[in-house]
Amino acid sequence: MQCVVTGAAGFIGSHLCERLLADGHAVTGIDCFTDYYARPIKERNLDTFRNHPQFTFRTLDLSQGVPPEAVSGAEWVFHLAAMAGLTRSWLDFDTYNRHNLTATHRLLESLRGSKSLKRFIYASTSSVYGKYASGDESLPTRPGSPYGITKLAAEQLCRVYCDEFSVPSVVLRYFSVYGPRQRPEMGYHLFINAILQGKPIKLTGDGLQVRGNTYVADCVEATVRATQATPGEVFNLGGGELVTVLDVFRRLEKIIGKPAIIERHPPRPGDQLATGADVTKLFRHLGWKPTTGIDEGLAKQVEWQKALL
């Protein structure tokens, strides 16, 4: 297959590129290297496959338009590019609107009328549900942050282009993905680095927030399988084990062999209190279920972060 992966230099996007190339597909990776975190980190994510003969990389800001040659002949398009992060979205809504909504619109427009396109996979987020995101796809969508609002609006664009212009869209709502290459501002990355270096962990809230965690390889497997889903479908994509933040600290202490130093802070606006994906629909449609337990996944992330210090 001729594949396009947007956000190819990111955490999940780089893993997805690796998987598609390993499966024998041709991949065009697109990224605009937003300043959300340091560009060298994203460049490092590309290192293992950047010179692969079946891989082409393009630096593009999709919100400025999509050159026809960037998506020409694409059969599978995986749209993972986005401006992430709940907290920053309160401060810079225009940037989130540009990269999450306008960019999605431009990409969908570029694919309208495509003769080759078989699936358009849109990576959404559990943040579309808001503070309480535990359950199946029938949960009401009540985003609690500008970030979640822009992601839900982009979902609706995918639906409209599917209904009106036959762009074969499938939406995946990712739940708390972790593992090697996790973004440096994400919770588990910060927790692991703090424990490894004997520094305090800034805990926002009471630590009883519940998370249903998804190991990155499981996330990628489901994302690839989504190319076989019926256009127009929406799926929750999450791991099976629910843990509190404090429980994660205890697990990391055991894996690393050092204590966590906890520094408590007030909750952040828009923080999710509970997330846990019911993936019954994903299993029923595509036969997918998570295979990596939280302890195994955390151990793999710890080993990756140790190598970076």
C-alpha cells in the first residue's frame, strides 16, 4: 500500500511508520515540527527508518495547504498530526485551532475525489469525552479543554467529508498512550525521569485520577487494523488495565528500585479524572485487544529513558 502518515516524527507516528515499513508498505511521512517540544527529539524519532528505501519525508504545515503531490496515489492516510496538550490549549487557542482543525480540513480537501484512497484514519483522543471518559463510544462528548474541543470538531469534519464526499474516514479515540518515545511533557515520561534522577515529581490533584493505559505497540496494531474498518465508524482505543496515578508511582518505584519524591500541586483546569476505554466494539469489528500489561510496558519505557540519560 501507498501510505501517508502525518505527525510522522512524533511519538505514535514514528512507531506507526516503522510498523508500516516493516509490513512492506511505502510510506510518506509528513511533519511540520511545531515548537511544542524540541525538534531534535522528533528528529531522533526518525533515525531508525529515515533512510529506508520505501520511506519519503516531507516537512509540511498542513494548515497552509497540502500540495497535490504529497498525497497523490495514497491508499491509506493516517492523520496523527496535531497540537497536543490540555494545559497549553487554554493559553493559545488559535494555534490549536490551526493545527488540529484547519490542518484536518485542508488534508480532507486534498483527498476529496481521490480515486486511490481506501481509508482515512483520524487519530482522536479520549479528551473529547471530558473529565469522565470511562466507557464505550456511547459516552456523551463533553470536552473539558480547548484541546478536546478542537479534536472533537476535527472528528466532525471527518464525518461530514465521509458522508458528503465519500472520504472513507475512520476515527480512533486514543486513551493514554505510553511507551518508548513518549513526549517529554507527558506524565509517565516526567515520572520516570524524576525517579531515575532523584528529583521531585509534581503531582497535580490527589493522585487518585484513574487511567486506562495503552502501550504504543498495541495502539499501532489497532491503528493498522483500522484500515479494514467500515468507513464512518468511531472506536475507542485503550488498554485493559486501570490504574491510579499513585499506583503508577508504586509500580515505577518497584521497577526502578528507587523511591518517588512527590510534590503536590493543585489540579489543572480540564484535567481528566477518570479514563478507561471499553474496546468491545473494536474487538467485535477488528478482533483487536491489548496484549501488553502495564508493568511490562512501563519497564520498556524505563529502559528507553535510562538510555537517554
